[in-house]
Amino acid sequence: MIVTTDHQHTAGDCQQMLTQLNDYVDGELAPALCIELETHMADCENCRVVLDTLGKTIYLVKQLDEEPDELPEDVEQRLFAVLDLEEYLP
């Protein structure tokens, strides 16, 4: 994560907040924690960017077909190699 010069909290503060994002987005975070997270987000552009990216990712995933098209095998292998994820290839 890129840290701006006006960032007023520690990376640990941000990390703690970011671990709660999934529950927040799913509406499963306790109200007091929602307030704490929203207060943090108001002062932290970096975490707002992460939340925005998560929201966009969730939106895009929901737009996918039930059965997405499969990548051609050679494309999948090259992609996994670039991402250093070859151990996850079937």
C-alpha cells in the first residue's frame, strides 16, 4: 500500500481496519466497529482506496456468468507463470 505524507496513523492501525473490511462490506460488522472503521476511513485515503477496490471487485465478480469461459491452456500457464502461481495449476 502506498502511504501518503499526511497519513496520521500507523500501518498497524490500517492493517487492523483492513481485516474487518469483508465483514463491513457484507453488513456483518458490529455497529460500534462500523463507526470505528468509518472514522478511520474518513482520515485515511489509503484505506478508502482499498475499500473502493474491494467494492469494485465484488461488483465485477457478481457480473460474471455462472460458468465463466475457460482460458486456453497456454494462456493460463503463461498467466500463472507471470504471477508466480504455477503451483496452483491443475
